[in-house]
Amino acid sequence: MKTTCTAMLMMGLATLAAFYPAWPALAAEQAPPAQSQPAAADDTGPTANAAAYCKNVANQAADARYARQAESLATMTKALEDRIAALEAKRADYEKWVSRREEFLNRADESVVAIYSQMRPDAASQQIAVMEEDAAAAILAKLSPRIASAILNEMDPTAAARLTNAMAGIPATDATKKAGST
């Protein structure tokens, strides 16, 4: 950074000298009085001024860089916290869905499933059609695929579709509920 700052300052001084030829003489006139100690060979002229300028602004530049990095870090921390909150909400939703699914499958007791598996498909379809949707879907899910398909085949297509969606874990929409109730 030191060489870059010095190079930029030197280019600026050269540009200033090109547009204002009397500038080096003015700068010499306005320079502070010489110290009693002899100056080193490289402590005079525009290079020394550039080095002194770079030395003086180094702390301010470091502070500004630190402030930008702190602001960027705060922004990234907020974004990370927002994403964590969204993931926690998704996790809670998933856990709720899993517990609902387990409860759904536990509703269909093995003895009830055995009873429906022994019934004629047309009689079973009439009884399952008037049951609570979750309980009916749980029973159908525990039946063998051959028996469940025969029962669904005997049902009204709208009711069969609602029960199939419930078995697949797809929530019923308002339009599906209204169509099934009419």
C-alpha cells in the first residue's frame, strides 16, 4: 500500500507541476523552515512529501478498512441468522408433518384393517366414504394394494381422489373439500 500511495501522489504532483509550472517554487517557499539537522538525501522533494502523506493517512485508511469489514460482517451475520431462522421453521414444519403422518398410520388398528380386508369392496367403499378422511386413508394405506384398489374403484371418484391424496400426504385444498361435500 505504501508504494501504491506514493506512486499515486507522485503522479498527482507531476500533473500539478505540468498545469502550474510555478508550483515547485511555491512549494519550496511555503515549506517549513529547515531543521538544524542535516536532511538525508531522500528526505527532500516530492517523494518525501508523498511518503509523509502515506504515513499520516495509513491509520485512517486501516480504520476505514476495518469499518467496512465490520459492516460487511454484520450484514453477513444478519443474513445467516435469517437463513437459520428459515431453516428452523422448515425443520419444525417437517417434524409436525412427520408426527402427523405417524399419528395417521397409528389410527388404523390392525383389527380394523383385518375387518375391512374381509369385507366386499362395495360395502367397504360405502362405509369408508362416510368415515373421517384421515382415518379412512389410514385404513386404506394399511390394506393390501389389491384390496385397497378394489375399494377405491367402488367409490365416488372425488372421494377416492381425496382419500388417495390423504394417503400420499397431500393436504386437501378448499376446492377439493367443497367438491367432495356437494
